[in-house]
Amino acid sequence: MSEQKKSSNPKTESQKPRIGVYICRCGGNISDVVNTDALAGKVKQLGDVAACRVETFMCSDPGQATIVEDIQKQNLNRVVVASCSPFLHELTFRTVVQRGGLNPFLYEHVNIREQDSWAHKHDPVGATSKALRMINAAVGKLHHAEPLERIRMGNHRQTLVVGGGIAGLKTAAELAGKGVPVILVEQSSSLGGRVALLARTFPREDEGSVLAKKLIAQVTDHPLVRIFTRARIERVSGFIGNFDVKIAFEPKPDASASSDPQGAGHSANAAEVYASVGTIIVATGADPYKPARGEYGFGEQPAVVSLADFLRQLATLPNGNFIWNGKRVRNVGFLHCVGSRQVEGVNPPQADGKINDYCSRYCCTAILQQALTLKMRFPDVNVFDFYQDIRTYGGHEDYYTKSSAAGVVFLRYHAEEPPVVEPGENGSALKVRVKDYLTFGEEVEVPLDLLVLGVGLVAHDIPELIDLLKLPVGADRFLQEVHPKLRPVETAVNGVLLAGTAQAPMNIEETLSAAGAAAVKAAIPLSRDAVELDPFVAEVNAEKCNGCERCLTECAYTGALFKETVQVDGESAVKARVNPGLCFGCGACVAVCPTRAIDLKGWTLDQFDAMIDGLVEAVPVEG
């Protein structure tokens, strides 16, 4: 099932602990509250602490070099770093410890910034005392630490991409270009997604269909890509390197038609396909917000349309007079932030009771692009832009300056006082009443023949896939990454990555960049015959296990714990066993085991006992 990677740097882990403790000032984030020098003086008195230093930035190159030098010159065999959140730098310092010649898991990270100095900034003495207790707990834990090795598991060296829009196509093309086989699954009957329907895209002013066709050609012509359309993921099991997937197909509308575009890899008559993959990329996209009936007149006033509808119809109109639904249009309005940046108590909640308080990022630039296009093609048309803020993400401010120079009239409203759309008068289809804060709150009435709603993006509804992959979902309903800066396309599920607007609202450029990042991340673990996993998993002592199966009942991860029948003294006995690839190291099984037969590597019961003792026994720092 798995194998242990042998340590190439056996140091003195089995000897009496010699622990180095390193305290970070974090440029004042910690030391402005915690008295780091006084703290270091107390830490030096703790048992088996052989070295203790304070650095302004422990994560800096000089700070890291200090740890490496101390390990080698002072024969340290355990290391504690007290600094910021482990989410930021735990991996950094494990790598530093390994560079010094130690097993990287003979290291303990203590968060004295978020959990101490930031939490107790009005109590420096108490914060310093708390830091000492936290460090003492870490020192106690390391007394019982053992060198651990990463778990090596077999690897299926291909990737599943879910979604055939531009994000999915981009990731598939990038992976295939790196020599990684790809299975691309798309729920609809065609590839390209919503971008394929766009007349013009910014900033290159290309047709969306041109971009989509280029990406489609890259994947359909590549021998390493298998494409399944009218397909969905029905079942997923396993873990990074070893995912088993069942793909089911929708009934074909025409029995003679194939479910797949060229390059597909299953029989036209197949109802399902099974595959094994090493990584999974979710590129299911997002949907345009659909205004409620009556929202700014939508669905009630024929002259109120969404930006997407406007784009499609504008592309078909000849130059000359601007004719819409058989009528000449002289005044057009664009309204920003429809379905985005909503305000509690002003905008009605969505079906789940939440409002869309996020910015959809692409809308401002898309509106300005179309306003400018409209003025260029139909100079006699008056164009009005109703906005809260202009946010041209990605360096597209030129659209604003050019639109303004072309004569687009801008009116700025406050979110708490959105524009009011009413039936028009004197031949106008509509009128918009708004307090214009460019003229210090003057109420303005603007007659319009057409109002275009700049709708934002909302998360695509994929509850089945979320459940199958145990995907984390953010407050905005989009799929959530581990860390927006350090791990921007990774999910909490190891081996499952995000690409494009499945993760958040993005414009086309951002979507393609994110897709490329996901492809790189997916390819890395597939570059080797085996994947390596952290060793923090449960471990069963078969001699203590009485086969009560309480751990199996408590475990929330299918397949992580299972029972097996073994021979003990010539008799059959049921024992629990751990699948390290599926175990998340949550410790729920440890808590219910009546015989203490289960422990968590790196977080054993003895280590927990020592940490509690350390929290209780530490002497508070005075002054």
C-alpha cells in the first residue's frame, strides 16, 4: 500500500534532546507587545534548551542561516521557531531544519503573532507570559518527538480536468504540452464555455469564439487528451496519485450522434467510463447573475437587458442608426454592479439568504469596452454610465479615459442609494433617477431608450461535485483555495486544484493565468513514479487493538480506517488498520479508542500530555 522513504540524513535524533529555540520579532509585529529579550532569558532556563536566539525576521536568509549553523555547530537535534502563523512559514522552517541535517519533522512551530501579540496587544506582560507557556509546550512535545518520513504511494500519471470552458481547455493544453495525459470532462455537448459566445473580449478586442476555437484545437488535436462531452463525474474515491473516477454520460438526443468531439476516447455506446488519475482540476466556471424580475425593470421593461444579451445583439447590428427591437435608440445607459457589491438591507438576499457582497472584477472593464464601442460605431447615440466605483482590474484604465474622451457621461451613485428605473415619458422607454455624487448628490433624471445591466458572476451550482470531492466553499459560494497568496490554486483536498472562475470572479486574462498555474501544480506530483505525503496520519498498535470497531464508526473519511482479520496465537482476530493515503490525521479515532491503541504520528498522546504540562508549568515572565 505504501512505503517509507528512508532518511538520508540520520543525525542524533536518538540522543538526549538538544533543542534550539528561535524567537522572531517579526519587525515589531511580535516584539512591540511581547518582550522578546526577556522571553529568551526565560526560555534558556527550560530543560534541554541548548540554544535560544532572537531575530528581527527569522524567515529572512540570515535568520535561516543562523538555524542551520547552530544545528551543525551546537549539535542541535530538535528545533522550535516562535514566530507568525504556521500557514505562512512552517514549511519554510522544516526545509531549513532539513538543510541543517535534521529530520524535518523534529521541528515545532509556535504562533506567537496571531495567537498572542495580535490577540493581546493591550497586555504586554500577559502576552509575554503566554508566549513562554506556548514555547514550553512545544519544547515538551519535542521531548517525545521521533524522526518521521514521508509516505510514498503509487502514482497514476494523468490528470482529470472537470469543465470544458477556457479554463479547462487551457489546463488540458498546458498539461498535454508537458507530456501529462489528460481526461477532459464537459457536461454540455460542446467545448468553449461562455467565452465562445462573446463578440469581443478585452483587451485585444478579439472575438471570443476565436480564442475558444484556438484552445479547442489545441486539445482535440493532441493525442494525450481524451475528451468526454455530455458527461459528468458520478463517483470519486482515493487520494492524490490514486484517484479512481467513474464518468457517466447523458443520453444522446440522436442515437447516431457521438457524445464526443474529435479526440474523444470512449465508445459512442458506452454509458460510463472508469479512470484512475493522479490529480484533479476543477474548472467548472461561473454563471452570470440573473436579475430578479423587476430588479431595475428587468423582465418587466423590454428596454432593460443584460450585458451578455447586449453584446450578442450589438455584434449583429449594421452601422448607421442604432436600431433595437425595431426602434431607433438615441440614449443608452449602462448600470454597474448588478448582482455584485450588494449591501445588507438595501439589496434583497439571494435564495440562500446571503447577498453578493463581492466585486465581480470583469464588469467595469466590459461595460467601458462596450460603451466605447457603441460611441465609435454610433457617434450620435448618447451613452450614460451609472457606477459606484470604476474598477478596471488588470491595467485597463485606458477604457475609462477613452470612453470619457468619446463623450460617455458618468454618474456616480452610492450603494445605499441605487438608481431607480421607471417607465419613460415623452417617447423614452425608461427614465433613471439617481443621486449623482459627481455633482455633490444632485438628483438627476436620465431618459433612456435602452438600459444595459452589467451583471456580475455567481458561483456555478455544483453541489454533487462538491460533495464527491469534499471541496471547501467560501462565504461567496465559490470554491476556496488554501491561501490566496501562498497556495492560490490548491484546495484543502490534496491533489485537487482549482482553475478559473470556479474559484472566484475573474476576467479572461486572469482565468487563463490561473489555469496555467493549476496545470503546473497538477503536473508536479505526476513527474515522479510515486507521490510523497506528510506522515501525520493515524497508526494502530495491533497488540493493543481489541477489535471494538469504535474507530471505524467515528472516522469521517471513507476508507481511511478498515478492519482486517489476522492470526494472533493461532486464532483469528479483527484489528483496525489505517490507509495512510486516505487518512487526514484528524485524530477522531484516537479520542474514542478505549485501549489507546491508536496514535497520530507527530501528535501522539504522550506529546499532548507533555504540551499540557508545559502550558501549566511555565513560570510567568515578570515585567
